[in-house]
Amino acid sequence: MTAQPTPDQPVLVTGGTGFIGSHLAKRLVADGYRVILYEARPNLARIEGITDQVTIVKGDVADLDSILTTLKEYDIQHIFHTAAALSVEAERDCDTAFSCNISGIYNLLEAARAFDVQRFIFLSSLAVFGVNTPFPFHETSYRDPGSFYGVSKAFGEMLGNYYYLRHGFDFRGVRFAVVIGPGRRGAGATVTYSNFIESAALEKTGIIDIPDTTILPIIYVEDAADFLMALWKAPKVPRRVYIAGGVPIPIKELIAEVKTIIPEAQVRFQLDPNAERVAQTWSFLTTLLVQQGKETLYRDIEDLGWKLQFDSIPEIVRHFIEYVQARKEIYSRF
């Protein structure tokens, strides 16, 4: 088993200026780690405040030579793999999603093995499960993904476990619920919640592209970053992949909560077929979770000393809005 991470050991974050990657980077910098952000399309606005404390490498996870060069040049000891083509994007362009999500993790794992990287943290998703997966889910439940994104995440888990079994490689993964928070942009079922709250905070009309009957399992990005740090720092783990639970939030209740803080918040429904299809699966599974009284599962992981902090709709929405409004200039620029 690998030793505990120390601040002198360089840490690589793929997708480092993306949504989760940027929040994680700020946490790593605050804790004194040497951080290298590997990003195909760097977004400096997301890492404003730490740009002079990190190293940015422009590169694609589908490019093995670039990864090998980066690991060698910076003597990388730990990797957080947050880069991915997300759900709706992956459905629209399977070729690109294959390159990023499937070829990408193979390249990273093979390079990490070649350079004796000590620990590899992989962001998976509850999307590895599907309508035929026995309920309630647990870490060893049958994977039955209903989307290309879910297929790619299931592949990443299995490949990482193979490297653990075949090479003794310290691979660790987490299946997150839908992560929302400041700076998450784009389109699709899992992005809509973030888009709406951020738009309201910036005094813009929020566009919602999924039905108003949707209910999704939400984890706030602050809790997600906490989990990643806990998973990474744990001296040892009894399983390769964990589930991190969240809060079931109906879209109607989200809108109502935002309007308690910003009464003038405007919303427009503009349904997208791809987003709607992804949302339908998530919503079905989340509804089952609530109906069976299992919505608090995986909010407290004793193995890692992690506990969900933002465990209610008001807490999530209020912190999100206050965070964005305190940084309006930044979030209005990207």
C-alpha cells in the first residue's frame, strides 16, 4: 500500500480548470500541495485567485505522449482524474466521449503504472447503474448503465480495478450523485440545476431543459471536494469504489427555494430531448430511493471519516447563491 501523500509530492488534476477540478485545485492549494492542472481548454476564470500557485499544462487525455511527457517532467506522484465528456455531451458525440472517457483513462492508468504513480483517484458516477440494477444500490451492485456516459464510467471502474488486481496499483474511485455548484456550465440534465441557480444569482433568466417533474440526487461541490480529499488521504481503503450520497431535489422545490432568496428570479423551460432522456432515468431511480426511505444512504462514510455537510435544499441553494454573488465579476465572465 502506498504511503500518505505529502506536500512535496506533485499532484496532477486532469480537467483541472473544469468544474470539479477547479474546486478541488483550490482545496489542494489551500492545503499546501504542488498542483499541476492538465487541461485541454484551460479556463483561467475558474481558478482565479490561485493561477500563480499552480502549473497549467495544456493537453488532452486522449494523447498518451502528452501524458507521459507531463508525468515525467513534473515527477507526478498522485493523479485526480476529473476530465470527462458529460452525459448529454457524450450522447450527442460518442466518438469524442470515447476518446476522452475511455481512451483517456486507459492512457492515464498506463502512464501512471509506467511512472510508479502512488495513488490514482477516479471520478465515476451513479450513472453506472440503470433501471435493471437491484435496488437499493451498493458498491458491488450490478452495473447496468443506460447512457454512453454511464458505460464509459463503468469501463473506467473495471479498468482501474484490473490495474489494482494485476499490478497492485492504488486505484480509488467514487460514484458521485449529480454534483452542482458555482462554475458548472453547459447543457443537459445534470447541469440544469447549477445553471438555474447561478443565472438567478447573476440576475439572468434561468433556462431549464428538463421536465418540471424531475427529481435528481444532488451533492454540492463543497461536499464532493471534501470526499475526494478524504478518499485520497485515507491510508488504506477496504474497497476500490465508493458511493457518495446526496440530497434528492425536485426541480419544483429548487425553483421555489431560489425564489425565497431571490423573489424576482426568472425561469424558462426549454426542453431538450437528450437532456430529458437522461433526466428520466435519474429521476426514476431517485424516486425509488425516496419511496423506499433510502435517501440518506452513503451520506456518512466511516472508512474515510467523511460526512455530508450540505444535506438540505436551503443550505445548498443559500451557499451557492451567496458564493456567486460575492464573485459576480468572475462568474459573469465565463
